[in-house]
Amino acid sequence: MPLDSSLDVTTDRDVQFTFIVTNSGADPVDLSFSDALEADFAVLDDGSERWRFSEGRMFAQMLGSETLDPGGTATYEATWDDPDSGSYTAVATLEANETECEARAEFSV
Amino acid sequence: MSDGNSHFSRRSVLKKSTGALAVVGVSGLASADPDDFVEVNVGFAGDSGHQAAHNAADSVEREFAFDAMTIRIPARAAKALENRPDVRYVEVNGEWEAFSQTTPWGIDRVDADVAHANGETGAGADIAIIDTGIDSDHPDLQANLGEGKAFVKCRGNPRMCRQPWDDDNDHGTHCAGIADALNNDEGVVGVSTEVTLHAAKVLDKNGSGSYSDIAAAIEWTADQGYDVGSMSLGGSASSTVRDACQYATDRGVLLVAAAGNDGPCTDCVGYPAGYDTVVAVSATSEDDSLANFSSTGAEVELAAPGEDVYSSIPGGYDTFSGTSMACPHVAGAGGQLMANGYTNDEARQRLRDTAEDIGLGDNEQGAGLLDVAVALGLDSSDD
């Protein structure tokens, strides 16, 4: 599927992640989701997971869908509230059915 | 209006609303759809006939000094009244409107409409909708709203977030309408119609919530003494949520949850539905097949309608799918039973004992498809 993506990380007292998925193809792309978890975010420290958005959370069990027109974007956000200082890799993953889309970014706290 | 097989898209509802005024003759009752509301004059003989008309009425418009009254009533119930020996006559009151309330297919399929026609409303019971909140201003819900509590903030403009527990997502208001939308002349109707709904807002505007907030809402549901906790949410196992479910069950709460949307899959029921204190509900389609998204497993206790379900959202109505939509059908039925004096354990057993076998596997349907009418001891011969 012709999806491009980017991950921005803003570090303040907390860490804010913005995951932007773009349809770079010529045709509309339909995204379908099994529940309210549409994108997940993880923080890796030398490959071991330090934090994950979906960890410790439950989700509304309703199907979701979104159509991205050519050039259209979808934006997903999450916040890591209590970061420890260090250097990390952030990984954002689109949780749409039968779709692979992931973006990574390095950041420090 | 409703023939047992059709459900209504938004378009067909709008079309119906614009042509809602219908003029009928003396045979008006015969031509009315059973689910339509009609205004009729009822002449009765004696107290039992008077009481029967009162019980069947959605609202009483006029009581005469002589033995007659004008009431608003579903056509189905009007026909039943007409057949009573202590009712002298039922006549259509002049011109009447075919009001534009839609009976969603799921309400019809679980025979909640039969319960309504027999005067079962669930009045006196309390259901906590543990979800994204409930629209505090929805005309199809407002009269049933009780207290609410916000465990997460409503994030929206002041018009949306009038109450801290208002719905900034749509999901909670949709579930509330399935369980308990008013039986009136607009929108939809719920499984129960006069249960008091309490919004426990634990899911944020994106539809997710923390284990701790969800556990606190379950605890609150128990401490408030509510009868049912409806949880159209799920995820991985949480010890805190499990403990909260035990706490609430021990204090008399009937807990119901969505089995999960990981289907097609086997042995994949999520939590809290997977806990033995919680009734896990799988989702069916209008043709009684298992919805392809529905999780399955030994924990599934009941099946209920979950695909293409029409219900309330803030400011209107929409059609959603998910085991989230199946769950509040069972919650509304639990409210109906507990309004009739059942304990949480008795209600749970009764719902299992009276479920309809629709031929799916045990891991798919549990005891079977929810049957509200039979659970309440009513004849659901229209199936």
C-alpha cells in the first residue's frame, strides 16, 4: 500500500509523539481498524522497550475506518507523561487491518 | 415499518420523517405497523380494563369522567387492548401521525419490542455505561440520565462538554442508546426504555482509557449501588480491573463486556470480558451469523446484535459495528430483569437459560442469542 509516514517527537516535561500517515499513491486508500487503537507508540532503549502507549490501557470495541485520498494524511498522537532521561528510539505503528506502516525517530530526554 | 428483517439506514429514516403524517380511516389500526405509535380513545368496562389501558399507554393524553381515556400507544399494544373483554372499544383518534421512531434491527431481533409492548420498561433499575461518556443533551436519552462521573476529562468545546461526563467521542452515547433509548416518537428505542443511565467516563476522546480509571469506574458503579455495569471496551489482562470486577460482583452488580473485535479468531476473548465475574458478549449479524470481527472463546456467554447497529450519537444518530454494540443489548436486558427483582447472579443465569440457540458453536454464541422477551417470561412467538 502506497503509504508514507513520519514521526515527530517533541520533548518538554513530557514527550509528545505525532505520527503522520500520507497516501503517496494515485488512488484512495481505505484504512480499517478493529477497535479504538488506531496507532501504537513504543519507546526503545537499546532495543528493549521502555514504554508503550497501549500498555495498561483498554479500548472501545468498535470498528473504525478512514479513507485517505491521494495526498491525504491522517495524524495520530500520544504522550509519554513520565520519561526518564536518556536517549531513545520511538516507533509508531499504524494498527489498521492488513496494512503495514511504521515510522521511527531518535530522541533524548 | 419494521418487518423483522429490515433495518434502517439514516437515509431511509430521513425519508420516512418527511412523510410522517398519515391520515387513516376507521380501519387505521389494521393498516398501522405494529411498532408505530397511535393515539387512540379507549372505552373500558371496570377497573381491570382501566388499569390495562393505563399499563399499555406510553402516555395518557386525557381521562374522561365516563369510562374512557385517550392514550398514545404502540399499534401492537392497541390491538391487544382491543381484544380484552373488559375493553369496550379502541378507536383511532381522528387524524393521527405515524410517528417516526425507528426500531433498530437488533431491538427487534432480541424481542425487546415484545417487552415494550407488554409494558416492560426497566424503570427502577440503574445501568452504568462505563465508556466515553453520554451526550447529556440528547432528546432520545436525556430523560433517562442520572448521575455521571468523569474519570477522564471531556475534551471539546463547551457546547459538547456541558457536563464533565459528556461524550467527546460518540461511542458511549451509541452504547447508551442501544441499552436504553426512550420509547418516544423520534430516533431509536433501546432494549430497556426507562432504566436510569449513569455515565462513567473512562475512555478519552480517542476511545482509550487506563486500567486504573476503568477499575475506579467499576468500583464507583458498585459503591453507587447500581444494578448493571456495561463495558464496551477491552484489551489485555489487568489484575486491577479483575479485582474491581470481583468487588462489584460481590456487591450485586451485573457486569457485561464486549468479547472483543479480533475475529476471525479462536480462543481470543479480551478482558475484562474474559473474567469469570463478567458476562462476555459476542456479536451477530442481521442474518444470525457470527459477525466476522467477533472474538470467540470458551468465555463467551451470550451473543447479541453487533453489526450495522443504528443508535444515538451526540446531536443525532449513526450506524456502528463492533462487539461494543452487542454488549449494551445484554446490559439493557439485565436492567429489565433487575427492575423485576432479580439479583445480579439470578439475572445472569436467567439470560443464559432463556437465550435462543441460533446454531453457532458454543465458543461463538455461548448459551445463545439474547432473548429479552423470554427472559421476562413473555411469549416471543414472532421470534
